Amino acid sequence: MLGLRMREPGGKEKLFVILIWAFGLLGILGPGMVWGQEQKVLPLTLEDCRRIVLEKNKDIQKAKEYRNSVMGRYIEERAAVLPQLTANAGINHERDESLKGFYRGIFPFEREARTADISLSQSLYTFGRIGAAIRAAKIGLETAEDQLRIYRQAALRDVSAAFQDVLLAKELNVLARQNLDQKTRHQNEARRKFAAGVATEYDVLAAEVAVENARPDAIRTENLIRTSREKLRFILGIEDEEVDGVGELTTPLEPNPQYEETVRVARKNRPELADVQKKIQISEELVKIYDAGNLPRIDLKAGWGWRQLSFGALNYGSVAGEGQAWNAGVFFSFPFFDGMRTQGKVIQAKSDRANLKIDEAKLRDSIALQVRDAINACREAEEIVRSLSGTVRQAERLLRMAEKGFEYGVKTRLEVDDAQLNVNQAKGNLAKAYRDYLVARATLEWVTGTIGEKKAA
């Protein structure tokens, strides 16, 4: 092949060549293929992706753990209204030498006490502090559910877009491959005509250049398939398998919803809006808690147990006694001045509440804008799909006519290339339009807060 005469290799040389070929083959196959076996690819439909993302997505798992944390906070705050019971037991031995100057002859003086008791502490009245804390913690549980809904809906929106990106990449790769095959057929036809003497060397060279120019698009779209699959796998949270999207980009076109009705549904169902509204309720409870910081409180404290005491001194003997012991009392405390610390906390809590109300107003405006953008995106993609559906058929017909004319010599290579370019552009634009339409519909569901949930009235 290199223009040199090579001698036939011997037995050892043949073995060496075989080993080199085997290792080279393994290098070509790469880590994804071992001894002719391809790496396993998991085909998934859109419904499969939505089901898996709700189970394995890392953000959703984090939101579930946040819900557990808020549940713990609620249990902690609720403990303030329940009795606090404590069991105590101990032995105390004392020796006092300071009495030797007062009582001669009874030195040293010793005392020993053994106790075991249960103490109780119960808040009776706190001017609403405990009740407000429990209500705030209970509302916090609801905000944890809202956070979980936020992450679920965002994951469903993202996985829908990633899935459509995989289908679009595969469709663009099909178009690029078809274009490359078409250019290859034109190249073979030009060579055949050149051999028959009815085409020039220029025609052959132009066909070869067209083939080489079409090859990068095929390579780029193959890489686009790989990157879109990796993105889909990342969103799904799958670590040990390759994934692939299975489905069609084409879909029936639905009528666009009305703006006013869609805004109403979005403001009713968006978890972000429900979350900020519940945070406002929590801030109101915090104002009550801080405002009661310098008000009186009443607590009940009691205890019951057993006690043994013994007293003794040198040359005097000892005295011991034991029996039950209990105590109970109601205590009133009034921190009527704390250096205006309570007033400062109240001012901060009211400011936080005002900021949350401003965030709520901004979010309402943002939702209205998102609804308008989502509806416009759906309308734009729908109009492009409708306009390109007939264009593709017309472009394919023109391409067939151009190819036949080129075979009979009545059409030029430039006309055929132009027709092929129009077909590829029309099909590619139609595929992108369908992808944009499907993503816009999923985004519209996310904007209205109904993606993955029952449609609200």
C-alpha cells in the first residue's frame, strides 16, 4: 500500500502483529465496549423520566430532608406546652472543720445526704408566647411542603426540556446523516458521469468538497446527542447507567389559554407564592413572640421524692433520718425592663414582615410576566410549526425534481445543493419548532403551578 515491497512475516512476527491489532481494537472500542459488548443504554419515555426524577433527583431529596428538619423544629416548639419532668438522684457527704473553734469536743462535724426525686415544671401563662411559637412552627411544616413542591415542579420542568433536547439532537443527527448520504450519492453519480465522459473533473471535485463539508454536521450532532443524554442523566440523578430518550417530537397542537384565566390559576397554585404567604404568617407570629418578651409569666413547679440525712461528730455520736419529701408552688416573674432589647427585636420582626409583603407583591408581578411570556412562547412555536409543516413537503418535492433534472443534465449541481439545503433547513427548523413548542407547554404548566399535579379549576 505504501509503494514498497514487504516480505511475508514469519510466525513470531505474525503473533506480534495480531497482538498489536487486538490492543488497537480495544483502544478503538473504548471503555464503553469490552469484547464486542456495548455499554448498556437505558431507553426512557417522557413519563419514565418524570417518574424517575421524582425519586432520584438530588434537589428533591434535599427538600425532603428539609421537611424532616422542620418537623423536628415543630416538635421542639410544641414541647413548651407539655410538662417538663426530671428525675434526680445523688449522694452528698460534707465535713466542716470551721466549727472546731465553737464546739470543742465534737470536732470534726460531718453530714451526709441521699436524695432521689422527680421534679415537674409547667408553664401556666406566658401572654401568648408559647401559642405563637407553636403556630409558627406548624406553619413552618406547611412551608416545607411548599418547598418540596417547588423542587418537584422545577425538576419536572427541567427534565421535560432535557428530554426534548435529546429527541431534537437525534432528529438533527438523522438530518445530518441524510444530508451526508445524499452528498455521497451525488459524489458517486459525478464520478460515474466523469468516467462516462459527460462530467468534468470540476464536478467530481465539487461533489467531494460537498461531502467533506457535510461530515462536520454529522459529527457535531452525534456529540450533541451525547451531551444532551448526559444532561438528562444528571437531572434524573442516575449515576451507573447511560440513558436515552425515546419518543416523537411531533405532537398535536393545543389552543392557547387566555391570559387572565391563566394568571388566576397561577396565583392560586404557584408554590412559591404560597411559601412567601406562609412566611408572612410566621413573621406575624414572631412579632407576637418578641412583643411578649417583657411581659409577665406564670409557672408551676413541683417535686416529689425520698431523702435521707445523717449528722455525726467525733465523741458525740450521730443522728439520722429518712422519709418522703415534696414541694409545689406557683411562681410569677415579670421582666419589666430588659434594656429595650424586646423593643429592638419587635422592630426587626416588623421590618422582616414588611419585606416579605414586598416580596409577595414582586412575586405576583413576576408571575404575571412569566404567564405572558409562556403564552407568547407557545403561540410563537405553534405558528412556526403550522407554517413549516407545508414548507417541508414543498422543499422535498423541489429536491426530487432537482435530482431528476441533474441526472438528465437539465439542472446544475448548484440547484441540487440549494434544494437540499432548503430541505435540511425546513426539517431542522420544524424539529426545533416542535421542541420549542413542547418545552413551552411544559413551561406554561410550571408557570401555572400545575405541572405534575391535577389541573386546577
